Amino acid sequence: MKLKKIVTGIVTLGAVITLAACGGENKKAAQKSSDSATKEVVVGVAPGPYGDMVTDVISPLVEKDGFKLTTKLFNDYVQPNKALDAKQIDANLFQHTAYLEKFSADNNLDLTAIGTVPTLGMGIYSKKLKNLAAIKEGATVAIASDASNLARTLQLLSVNNLITIKGDVDETKATVDDIDKNPKNLEFKTLDAAQLARSIDTVDLALVPGNFAWAAKLDPVDALALEKLKEEYKNVFVVRTADKDTKLAKTIQAALVSQDFKDAIAKSDFKDFDKPADWQ
């Protein structure tokens, strides 16, 4: 009888040890699974090519590091930065450096660019004219109302000899009031940048930023003139400044300067976009 009790005790103790071991292994496995789980990252974008760039090109490059990038579409240039500041999204990709700096200063936001991506420049589009030489006296021209895109618009018109800007004005901050000469007496109609592509039916010319031109399926080949982008007008991947040293930010930052990213862009629909200066 005593022997039977001893044997039973040993079996019971072994079972307890086995269950404890299994429990420990299961806990370790669960912890490992949790550690290796892919984290979904929401990136704010505006209409245009950059949502596809995020999901089709950038996301695959960072998935091995545990991040999957998805997008949230905003229909203007205002909400993506405000949503990022409010922690409603994790990052955004829709704006150039000049706009980021101006908008952040005006709205007291603390946001930081962590990398530059290939960018489609602004174009001059028309359904009425075949070339710039055909512009008539008093032609109507739709231009962006926000400060940074307006300055770009005026620079593009100036480069194409349609206006001149006063010599003592910072061209990156120029407004319609800073036009010195307007030989064709162009009539300017200021609109939200998102509305410019739609305005082509009602004006003689529209100067449309690249992302909205892309969203409206305007072919850059059909543009009467295309902008050669300065570095401050190339789009940047943005996070909250407080998050600029996180694993996510550093992973994306590394991906955007990698050869894999350059190779992926070369095989994508974005291959003809203006490249960041550090790609040269």
C-alpha cells in the first residue's frame, strides 16, 4: 500500500512538472509570437501616386522589420498634418519640405521629415491650348491658393516667360502681388490645390501639382510645361518629431536611401519622377 502511494505521488509530481513545463513553453511561444507580430502603420496620403508608393514599394521593404504600411486618404493638404499631430495616424507622405515647414510654423505643429521620395512635379495643363505660344491676351489661369504651391506656380510661370517676379522678392514666398510684369495680362483664379485638375474645363490653363494631376489621370506627357523640382519641393515622409528616433522612423529612413528602394522605383510606375538629390 505504501509503495502504491509512493508511486502515485511520483506520477502526480511528474504530471505537475510536465504541465508547468508545457505552460512555460506555451508562454514563451506566445511571447515570441507577440514579439514577431507585424505592426500595422497608418500613413496619411492625399490623392495621387504616393498612396500606391507607400503600399506597393515602401511597405514591402520594411515588412521584414515587423512593419506593414497601410494608407488613410485625405482629400486636402490640411488634414494629414493635423491628423498626424493628433496621433490619429502614424506618419504621412503627401507634401514637400517647403509646405511642411510653412504649415507647421503656421499651425504650431512639431513634425519632422525623415526622408525624401521620388516626386512628380507640377505641370501646366490645358484642354484649349496646344502650346504656350497659343496663349491669348487675358487668358484665365487657375493657380493654387496655399502659399508654398502658389510660389511654385509663379516660379513655373516665370521660367516659361509668362510673368516676371519682382527682383527683391524671395521667390519661394512670392504671391500674385509680387508679379512685376504680366505681358499677356493673365487673369489668375486661385483655388484649393485639390480643385485645380477639375478647373481645366473652365479656364485656359491650370497649374496642377503632380499628385493631383496623377489622381486626375492627367498624363505628364500632355503638359504644356513641367516643373523641374528644387529639393525643397520634393515630397517627404513625415513623422511626429517625438517619434523621429523610434524603430519605425529609423527603419523607414533606412529603407528610403536603400538600393532596394531605388531598384523598386526603377521597376515601378514612378520611375520617371524627379529623384532625391542624394540619389545622384
